[in-house]
Amino acid sequence: MSSAAARFTPIVGRAIRGIVWTALFAVLAAGAAGLIAQASHAPGSPARADLTYTGDAALNARLDAATAQLEAVSADVDRLADDAKTALEQVANADQTTLEESLQRGSEAAASIDTETVALLDLLAGLPGDEPDATLHYGNDTLVRRAAVLAALDAAAGLDASWQQVTTKAEEASHLTSLIAQHDQIVLDAAANGRSRKYATAATTLDGALLAVSSVKEQRDKLIADTGPTVLDQWIERNRDYDIALKALYVALDQSGGTITVKVQAARRNERAAFDRLPPDRRTIIVIVAEVARGGLTQAVLAIEDARGRLDDALAAAGGGPGQSGAPGESGAPSDTGVPETEAPGESGVPLP
């Protein structure tokens, strides 16, 4: 062998050994990267769902039961919201039958909601998932679902107070419109007596109308905190002026025996002037009731409607795939973890909203 060939052989050997070591280092680096990536998955992430499966299964079983009960609560809340809106619409109606029926139905729905929420509070007593290390034992989806269930319960919990406000304010507004209707009927009765030339009786009848106006004034002071002028104040002032003017006319006619005297003519002019200042139609009553409703009825109806919306949103989140975060083998995690196969949480047949 020549000296050149002898020198070439060690060079080739070193090159081959370099390639082999480089390949070995690449394999070891890839393996280490895989170990690091595997170790970087937090227990609560989908990639490590097998680590939280037991906790998710137990927690979701309780959330399934709570969601089923919340569905029943939601149905009652729907009825309550509808009855509240009906009450708001009917307070100005002369026929109070529909209002009374809606208030009765709403009270029954409110009582049912109260009973159901108390039962839910008992069911969820000691509900796990708020521990400092909860993310080590429960998947993120399960914890989000837990928060949604509690939010739905919170939305339903305050509805009884809102309904009591609806009932109280609706009854107060209804009483006000009843007083106004009573006043108007008394004035019509007095006018009928006047047309029959029963002037003394007509004048006495109008005392009842003035008393009704005073009762409306008392209700106004209780229902409307604003001391400034309102449409109701205008109604009180103008109807009181008209009742006084009409009574003066009947008194003058009674004193004259029905003869048109100067005093009767003056009383007639005053009566006509007061009449022209009266509200033209029933739309004024609607405006009056709207003023009263601003004292709490409208706010209570809106509070119930808002609670219904929050309950629906929370139920959508609470029922949207319970237990999915804890099912192993569905997000890249190995399915052969040794955990026995069971029914996945949330597949219990509970309907989703």
C-alpha cells in the first residue's frame, strides 16, 4: 500500500464516524423534544384529558342533574316574563280580568321558581371545582360548564323579588285607573240626573266625583316620587275644576227651579270653559299609567326579561357538551390509559337547550 492510500483510509474513517455521531445526536434530540412536549401539556388541557377524566366524570354527573332542573326553571321563567309583560299592557285596561289572571299565573310561576331554585341550591351544595388546584383535577370545559350552571342559578334566584314588584306596582296602577274610571262614571251619573232635572241630586252626586279626585291625588303622591308637574297632575287639576264648575251649575239650576237666570248663564259659561280643558280621549289615561309604571313596574318587567336572557345564555353554555373535556382519547391523548370504558359524562339523555 502506498503512503497516500495509508493516509486516505483514516480520513474516510473519521468522516464516517462523524456522520454516525451526527445522526445519533439528531435522534436523541428528537426524542428529548418529544419528552418535553409531552411533559408540557397541563393536566387540564385537552391533550391530557386522561388525567382529569375521573374528576370530570364525577363533576359532570352533578352538573347534568342541575342542568335538567334548570331546564324546568327556564320554562317557568318564560311564563313569568310573559305574564309580567301582559300585566304591563293591561294595567290601563278598564276590564281588569286579564290583568288579574296574568298576576295569578305569574305568582304561581314565581312560587315554582322559588321552590326549584331552593332545591338546586341543595343539589349544588359543596359543589367541587373552586379549589385552588381545580385545574389539576378538572378539564377546562368542565370548569366553564360549572360556572355556567352557577350563573344560570344566580339569574333565577332573584326573580321572586322582581315579580313581587310587578304585582305590587301593577295593583297600584290598576287601583289608580279604577279610581279614574270610578270618577268618570260618577260624573256621567250626575249628568244623567241633570238631564232629568234632578239638579239637587246631580250636585250631591258630584261630591262623590270630587272625593274620587282626592283619592287619585293621594295615589299620585304615593306612586310618583317626582314632585314636578305630570300628566296625572293635569288630570287631577282639570277634572277637579270641571266637577266644581258642573256642581255650581246644578246648584244654580236647583235654586232657580230650572229657569235660565244670569247666575245660571255665568255658571254655564264656567262649566263650558272647564269642559274644554278636559283630556279629549282615553289616551290620556294610558299616559298617566305610563307615568305610574315608571315608578317601578316597567323596571321590574325589564329585570325579569333580563334574567330570562341571562338564564338562556347560561343554559346554552351549561348544556353544550357536558363531560367532553374529560373523555380520554378524543384530542390526541392515548386511549389505552387503563381507565375502564364507561358512558361519557353528558350522554345521559338530558336535552340540550
